Amino acid sequence: MISIHVRPPEIEDRLLPGHWEGDFIKGANNQSSVGVLVERTSLLVLLAKMENATAASALAGFSAKLNSIVAPLRQSFTYDQGKEMSRHQELTAATGVNVYFCDPHSPWQRGTCENTNGLLRQYLPKGTDLSVYSQDELDAIADSLNSRPRATHAFHSPLGLRCNPCFSKPISKL
């Protein structure tokens, strides 16, 4: 595992897009889960349907979502030390994304994702069976969040964000 403490400093600056934070949100009785990806600069959210909370599901779901993004916008991925990321080296091989791990019991080191998880609970309340949601329904939830104005972007939404020169067109077109 590569520690968050050796992550390049430009990731902290949030000036260049392509650096993601990830997590699982779990459903009723921890029997179902959804993978969450949040881009640190734009706050763009992607959700991945997971069959379960295993390393195989994390590898498949996160690989598919990360590979759906153009290569320049998938540089790094920061995660906690959950067992579902035990196949992180395969994720790097499949996507080209460097994976960094937070310190144990330090969710604030992925604060953007933790905040996003709170917003997602408006759509996916705790105690809900998350397995009933299709990938299309999860994409619609992500689109709703990505269309929501954010104070950190002068009340522009992640989908309409054009403040970064790397985004010559809205993120939704990438």
C-alpha cells in the first residue's frame, strides 16, 4: 500500500483535475453496497453498482467507472484501508490510476468523499437495500448531485464547471 503521506503535493492543491477519492456506502445490514468516486477539484460524483462488498466487486466496479473517464482525468485514487481494496495493485494495472491509502481510522483524509457520502444519503438512506438500484438509477442519482450548485464553485454545478482550463467543455461531455 502507498500512504497518502507520499502522495504528490499537487493533489492537495486541488488545482488540476483527475485526482479521485473513493469509498463504499453500505446498505441494510451491510448486505449491499455502492461504490462512490468523487473528483477532488470539480466534485464530480460517479457511482458504481457493487454486487457485494468484496475486493472482487470493488476491482470490477471501480475499474469500470475509472476506465469510463478519459485518461488525463484519472490520475490518482485515495481510499481508506478497507479490505475491499486489497486488490489495489490490479486496479492500478487495469486503469493506470495510482492508489493511495489514508491512515487507519482517518476519514477526514478523504473529506470530499465523506461529505459526498452525506449528500448521497439524501438519495440512499441508511438502512436501505442498495441492491435494488440499477446502474442506470445510480447514474441518475450521480447526475442529480452533479447538477447541484456548490458553494465551493461559486454556486456552479460540477457538470457546468468551466473554471479550470483543462475543461474546455463541460465535464459531462468528457
